[in-house]
Amino acid sequence: MTDNCPIITVDGPSGSGKGTISQLLATDLGFHYLDSGALYRLLALAAQRHKVLFDNVAGLSVLAAHMDITFEMNPEGGQPTVFLESEDVSTAIRNEDIGESASIVAAIPEVREALLQRQQAFARKPGLVADGRDMGTVVFADAELKIFLTASPDTRAKRRHKQLIGKGESDSLAALIDWVKQRDARDGSRSVSPLRPADDALLLDSTSLSIAEVFAQLRQEVKDRLSI
Ligand code: DC
């Protein structure tokens, strides 16, 4: 707890539903919300725009520490609006190429170090819900409540497939299952902050649960553990 600022961490692989659940919890509790994946995505986009190559570790670290970014919470919930150098890049950071690049820059220890304090600065009263891969293990290791949300690779690929169809884009389900497995392997095997549950995390498998069911379980957990 930082100055009476309770922190809830939600870690897990892509497609586990952690983003949606974290946003719902933050809105319900009136807490701030950190989408840490967006920071890695913003860095990938900033690097592309400023022509900083991925093997330029010093350049990437400086960019990570100093890039001009702003997150604007949406009062009705949902993803925050994200600005890079005052430009709304909320859509630009969500494309597949940027996701791939984010996964590459996220494997560089110096980049993770440069983003550490920026992430920790999101902890402000009345509280924070932090969503990512290493929120409970590294960035907020003292968090009051740590959740690790997962789902089978097939289920996560199907969710992604549905999302893409909704956006008018498509990719074969088989290709998406491969992609999910590749991304898991990269995020889970890197030497620094690999994706893994904190020892004291509550594990929840959402494979056969709806968002509403996951939310209800976690909301109850927050009530039991934090009395809010
Ligand atoms: O959750 P996402 O897809 O927006 O994350 C983009 C990439 O950033 C993903 O490959 C994992 C990485 N990431 C990370 O390494 N640590 C975090 N705390 C959040 C995301």
C-alpha cells in the first residue's frame, strides 16, 4: 500500500480478458487504471516514428524514459485514450505490427528498467488497478491483491478471432492459435520479467467463464480482501 493507495494487479497472457476485467474493476471501484501493455506499444510506435532501431538499446531506453505520453481515462469505462506527443494514437497502437514490435522491445531489460518508475507513478489515491505481465511480480510486488488470469490458447485465439471479425479484419483461426502460442513463448521465456504468476497471486482460468462471471468472482475477492 503506497500512502493508503491500494493496488490490485491483473497479470496474464493476451486474450485472457485481463484488460476488460481490469477496466471494469477500475471503473467500479473508482480507481486509476494502468494499461502497461500500452506503454510498450507506445514505445514501439515512438521508436518507429523517430527511426530508433530495435538494436539501439541506449536509444530505446532514452525514448522509454522521456517519450511524451498521456493517458485519458474514459469515465464510462473501456480503454483509455492514449496520446503520443499530443496525437491520439489509441487506434494506431492496437495494430498487429505494433503488438509484435512491443513484444520485442519488452524483452530488453534496459527498456523495462526505464519504464519501471513511469508505471509506478500511476499509483495514486484512491487506488490503482494495474494490468500487464509483471505487475504483481515486479512493478507492484507489494500489491494488496494480485490476480493472474489465464485461458487456454484455443479460447484466447477464438476471442481474438471474434474481435478481428468485429473490426472487419480477419485471420484464420489456425494462424491465430499459432500466433497466440508464439507470443506466449516469447513473453514467457524472456530472461527479464517473464510472464508468470506471483507466488501470492490468485489464479483464475477464464476458459469456460463469461466476462460477467469473472468480474463477479473478482469483485467479491476485492470485497473480502480489501473491504471495498
Ligand atoms: O498486453 P499487450 O498485448 O498490450 O502487450 C503488448 C506487449 O507488451 C506484449 O508482447 C507483452 C508486453 N508487455 C510486457 O512485457 N509487460 C507488461 N507489463 C505489459 C506488456
